[in-house]
Amino acid sequence: MRSRLYLFIFIVPLVSIAQFKVEWIKEVSLPGEKAPVFSSLVLKQGILYYSLRGGDGSGIFIQPIDNNSFTHSLTVSQFISDMQINDNFLLSFGGCNFTHRTLNGDEVSDICLPLPPSQTLSAVSAKLANGKIYAAHWMNTFASYDISGNLKWRKESSQPSKNFALSVGGPNIYVLTEGNLTQYDTVGDLKWNVAISDVYNINADRDGNCFVLTANDETTITKYGSDGKIVWAKKTPGQWSRGSSIYGDSLLVCGNVSPGAMIDNKQPCAFTIMSAATGAIIQQQVITVVEDNSVMENFTNIATDGKNVYVGGSHSSWGIGTCFLLKLSKERNTTGLKDEKAARTSFNIFPNPSGSKFTITCESNQSSTATVTVRNISGQVVYKKEITCNPDKSFTLDLGKQAAGNYNVEIESGNQKTMKKIIVQ
């Protein structure tokens, strides 16, 4: 591959606050692949986990966040589209495969999710949430599996078209097809759908909202609430956004500049940080990495630890390309990133009302335990149990011995106390 000159240029198209600087850049490649794709990026306890995807397999890279040298890398035959961290395991999804790995990336077990009848194409998107795997298969089918890969239920999407993406937030599952965004609950029952097109990315937050990145002359970010109503819709001026991540109360989106904002016939990388609550732009920045107008650059994956931003992407020309990872930094506490819920734990109880059994899920940025106490309308304690908060597990609240009626559920974690009302039918 020919040598390249890296020229870091920062352009502020909208927000005139202190810009991020490139602390380091690392090029990564996949043996035997001429143009790999940067497919996933996860941060956990000071370590970066990221993957590249090619036609014959994928590569997994593991490195500390404070330097640009990975400590471990390996190539695998599986097609990896997403990775997540669960307890002490690195979980990878891709094709039909759901693979448990050690935090060094080594395979512990591999599960091949069964294909729906008459389908020969694999799942295109999968997530682990509420202790279950949710997978969108290529045609119009999506399904839920337990952690061992056993099928729990299978549903047909409401529209006869191909699935492209799936995201899970709180008690909601969002499935993106060719022309619709559809919300289901965790047992696969349809809640609502909206007609939508030209979508690059969807991302659900822990409160069950869904952020949709729609491409036009500039990207429009639309926030849908759990009820299917639009909370806000904002453009990212001068930018096309293709990837996203959520950090507390901030939404990070990344891609490249839109054609109308091209610089000297070049379309460099770009990213935007927005308020997830209001859509207000906190930071917007363009970064030209390579001084070569024949090279197309694109950010595809973005993540943050609240102090620094890490962005993965690719640059290519003439069918040959490489992937890269950037660390962007500022002075401490000046990033504008907000995670006001970082020390809090959010809980969901569903379905409600219910015959007698309810599912409790909890999401926390910190390892914690919680005490669940249920009282009847007279204030008497009828149920009490301690649970461990983990976003990838769910807990069954069984009130089968109680009479039908209203109950108060108190969930206490540290100095935080949450009260919810439920109805036993």
C-alpha cells in the first residue's frame, strides 16, 4: 500500500467552542482483505474493544484507551457486526453466530442461532438485553433466544420487507425495515410502526426512546418516544451521519461532510455531539485525516468515556483501503458530554397490568444491588427480594399468591429509591 501523509485539519462549521484534538491515530487492517469495514467499538474499564469485518471473516482488536498499541488481536472466521461486554465476557454477534469470548477475545463457546423456516440468510442485527438475545433476520422475521441460543419466540415483521437493523432500549425493541420503523415489546407484540426511509442508523436509549439517523442533503436526527411520537427532529448542518452511540444524556453521531459542504473537492470525516434531551448541538467538528482528494474518508463508529472520544472509520481509494481508530481529547471537564444519570439506576416493570408475573429489568452504569419490596394497599409487605443490577439480566416478580388489585413496588439501590405502581389482574 502506498504511503500516506496524515494532515489533521479542524473546521468548526457551527459551534465555536474548544475543539477536540487528535491525540493519536492507529491504522488497522485485516489480513487478506483489501477493503475491510470497521464494524464495532466498545469501551469497558479503560480498554477498547473493536472489530473489522471482511468477506472471509473478522478481526478483533483489544487495547488500552491511553495508547495506540493494541495488546491483543486475533482473526476469526465469523462475520462480526457487533460486540458487547457482559459481566466478564466479550460477546460478539454476526451472521448466525453468537459467541462468548474472554476479555482477551478468545472463544469460550459459539452458538449458531437457528434460521427461520425457508430462509437461507442469517441474522443481520442482534442485541443482548434483558437476559435474552434479540435478532433481526434478513427477510421479515425477528426472534428472541435465551443465552444458550434456544428459540423463545419468533415473529414476522408487520411489513413484508427486509430487516436492516435492530435496537433494544428498556422494554422496547425497535426493528428497522426497508420502509418502516416498528416497535415491539419484549415478547414480540407489535406496539406501533411509522413509515420511514433512507435511514442509516437507529439507536435506543435506556429509557426506551429511539434515535433515527435519516439521510438527505444533511442528516436529520429524529427522537421517537416510547409512544411513537416525535420528541424532536434536528439536522446536523453540513454532515452526513452514519453511526451513533449514547453516553448518558448525550448523543454522539459520526460520518462525513455532506456533498454541499465538501472542502476542496474532498469529503472528510465529521462528528456531532448533541443533547439527547433537546437535540441541541453541543459540538460539531470536521477532521481531514489524509491529504489526498482521491481518498474517501468516513467515520462509522463512535464512543466516549466522558473525557475522550474514540472514533473508528476507514479511508479508501481504487478499491483498496484500511481502517483506523482515532483518540480525540480535550482538557478535563470541558467536553460538554453529560451523563447526569451515571450514578443512577433505571428500572422497568412490564407487562403492567399482568395476571401475576412481572418482569423487572434494571440498567446501571455502576455495579450495584437493589432491594425489591412490594406492598399491598394497606402497606403490608407481601414480597421482598435482593437483586443484582445488570442490563443483560431480567428478574421475575411472581405475585401469584396475592389477590387481584393495586400494589406498590419499591426498588432501593444505595441512596436511590424508585416507586412504581402495578396492577395484578
